Amino acid sequence: MDPLILFSILLSVILGILRGADLAWGTDPVTGLCVVGSVWWRYLLLAAVVLAAVLTGRSRGKDPAALCTRKPGGAAAAFAAAVCFLAAAAVRLLFPAGFADLVRIPLGVLCACWLSALGSRWLTAKEWKAPAGGILLAVAGSVLFYWNLLMRFMENSSSWHRVTQTAMVWQMLAALLLLSALARALYLPKPENGSTLCAAGLAAFGLCLCWELPRTVQLALAVTADVTLLPELLGALGLCAVGALGGICAAGCAKLRA
């Protein structure tokens, strides 16, 4: 693996480890409010991971043609995300929390359809074809993250000290940019799309997988006492799978670098 790609991935893993420690000792799990240490150290590390991802992706990414082949790992990540988002949509029918959740139900189904089409295409051993549904399904499948991004601003009070909620904005942006870049690379293939996809993939790996995984473990422990947290847990698991997909896409784009 390219050394810069490996450095960006290792930096993201360190972010995840420190995030786990922060949730254990320094952040209120409900409000996301930091109660130990300066809030700015959290944002400094987040910014370092994102900056490393962007600079590495821009310099190491190339023609994403390597993604237009059989990729079992990418298919597994896409199917895992699809199952999580579809399950979250189904559970929200049982525990609707308001208008925002009702909107998330059809958007989650669309996202699951797009990721399933992508995963199915990556499993095929025959001649490569763009995923079924076309770019319109890809765009529709990405709207879930755009909606979640809007809800982050509408549902949570604005405060830099609410690290969990503020970081969710970064996470939704990373997932949205990843799926948008992936759609362009697969449906509108151009060599320059590789650098954008590589940067978005590395950023999604750090924010959506490494940063989110400790919180997902926390939610899994809490859901045993409060079953209404199940949709949030499934959504967090889906976001982790999207982060894993980003890492696979970034590594795939970087392989063709001369």
C-alpha cells in the first residue's frame, strides 16, 4: 500500500482509539458535551485527519478504473450498509420519533437500493457494467445523508462544545461526498475523478468508521435498556459500513498510481 495512504489510515485509527477514550472519560454520551479537557483538542485531531485525507487523496488518487471490476470487499461493505439502512427504516416504522424520522424511512430504502445495486455489480464476474438504476438512483440514494445533514442543524442546539453533534455534520458531509464521488466515477468515468474519490474515501474512513465505531459500541450497550435507540444504532452501523466502503474505494483508486 502507498505509504501516504497508510499514514492517513493509521491517523484515522488513532482518531478512533482516542475517540473511544473520550467517550469513556470526557464526553457526555447523551448531549455530546465535553466535560474533561479542552474541546479544541478534539477538533484539532478531527481537522488533522480530514486534512491528511484530502492532501493524500489529491496527490495519490488516479483513474478509478480499478473500481470497475469484481470487488468482493467493496460488495460486502455496500451490502452491510444497505442492510443496516433498510433495517433502520423498518424499525422506524415501529418507533417513529417525528416528521424527520418519517422522511428518513423512504430515503433509507432508496439508499439501501443504491448500495445493493452497487454491491451486486461488484460481485459479478462478467464484463463490468454500471450498477443498475443509473445515476438517478445513485443521486436518490445519497439524499439520506443530505437530509441527515439538515437535521443536524435543526434538531440540535448550536454549540462547539457539543462535539458529538457537531462532528455528525462532518460525518454526513463525508458520506455524501463519498457517494457522490463514487457515482461520478462509475457512471461518468473520467481520470480526474480518482483524486476526488480517493480523498472522499479516506475522509469517510476516518469520520464515518473510526470516529463513529466507539459511539456505535456505546449505543449497542445502551439499546439493551432502551429499545427505542435501535434505529439510531442501525444507522450508526450503516455509517460505519459506508466508512469501510470509503477506505476500500480509496485503496482501489491509489493502486493505479504510476
